Amino acid sequence: MRKGFTFKNRHSGKFGILMKTRSRRLIPEAKSCFYTAPLMDGSYDFSAANNAGREFYNDRVFELDIQMTASRLDELERKCARAASWLTGSGELVFDSMPLAVWTGRFVSELSFTPERHGKKAVISAVFQARPIGRASFTTGSGIRLGDGVPLDSDIPLDMSAYFEKRLAHGENEIDFVNLGDFYVRPVLRFCFGDTKITLAEQTVTGAEITAAQRNITITCGDSKIMLEGIAADAVVDLEKYVVTDGSGNSFMNKMQGRFFELPPGRSTLSVYVSAPCTLVIDYAPQTIYDFDFSSIDWGETGA
């Protein structure tokens, strides 16, 4: 692989860099937990013995060879100095050959070189340490924007509101959730109580007019359940940050019972009870083990 890469929003081509990949792991190293007893064959694997019921992973490593050329040694030194300043610190890393995946990482190897071709060429070994799971450059809440790197022939709509914006009726609602990536996600669930009219105790009111004592939400996914009781405003359930707030960021944790959860690759069903009609927006950045394949997504039916 000889294409370039973007790091901290700057492309390697701006520094006159040619890149060659030495190693890119397809799957990150799993965090392992084994137990071996003297009077047994093999060992017990407790790697997935946790509340999530799955393995977790260590950071991954990308190993590259970086080449720069110049007409003179002093020019080569200046190019290397600019590249060294750019590679310092951490940021988002995107490879030209994998434009859909965004990695969060930092340059960790010693940056040194030996001039070749009479001081006209430098070859630098570069090692990036990155988070084990990559993410897409877009979220389902914002949709795909110009510059997100998604090919025009991808089987994915620019406007995703039909799939990730649901209108919930008073009572039980079944939500068909689509995970666009190949790894677990913890989305943000935004509940907005609107102007849909319902009748309570022979009085017609809107969702926004329901009192705090009457406004409750219950979210069920498999064995996990989150209950919000007596909330006085719109609610934001952030499964990634393990917090529940109102629309202004004020904590609703004292109104919550239950356990946060994550959603696996593929399709899932969420059962959502609301005591007043509202709109649910599901917002997350798709995650990937190595790279995205949006052509194989099972979209099913829209929930609009």
C-alpha cells in the first residue's frame, strides 16, 4: 500500500511524503483472562466474563515507512523538521486506502532517519498507536456531509432521519435498530416531547404539556432496562457516557433506574414505553473492526 494518510486534518502529501505500509492488523489484540488448574487439560477462558458479555481489546498499532526526497541535504532536513512537528501529539488518522474509517491515535515511535542518495532521500520508520476500534466520519444524527469520504456509489442514504428518527405513540413502541458498522455501538437516545395530542383523564393535552409526574420512559433491550420516572423536560440518554440529562445538559440521573447497554452489529429491537407522544432520535457514529462495507447493510423497513 503506497497511498498517503491524513493526520490531525493535514495530508501527508503536503509534506512531500510517500508512505508504504509495513503492518496493519486486521483485528486488534483481545484482552485475555485465562485460568489454569493443575489437574485439567487446557484452561478456562474468562475473557468475555463481564457485564457486556463480550471480549474487549487493546490498542492497535499501524507500522509505516515514510519517504521524503529533496535536491539538497539542508532542504531534506527542513522537510523532516516540518514532518516531525506535524507528527507530534495525538489526533485523527485516516488512510487514503481506507477513507471511511477514522482512527484516534498518536505517533509513538522514535523519529529518526539516515540520509540516503547523498542526502537527497530520507526513509523514516513510523509507528502509530490507535484506539482498537475505528469509527465513521459521520453520525446518524447529522447524516452524511460533503467531505465525509463516503463514495457516491455506497448503499447508504444521505438523509438518515427515516431510519434513526422515530415518532413514538403513547404506550409501548417496538423500534427496529440498524447498526451500520460491524462492532458494538452505544448511541445517544434523544426524546423530544412535541405537539401530538392525546387524551388523559378526559382532557386533551400535548406531549409537551404532560406534567413531570406523568412523563415516564422505559427502554428495554434484551435483559437490560433503563427507566426514567417523573422527568420534567426532554430527555437525553447517552449510552456512551453513561449519563442521562435534559435537553440543556442538566442531570436526570436521580430520575433513572436500570443499567446502560450497548447494541451489537446487525439489527436489534428496542422496546420503548413512553407515557406521552414524542420523537426519538438515535444518534451514533458507526464503529468498525477494520473498515466499513456499507453495501451489505440490511436496511429493512423505515420507521418514519
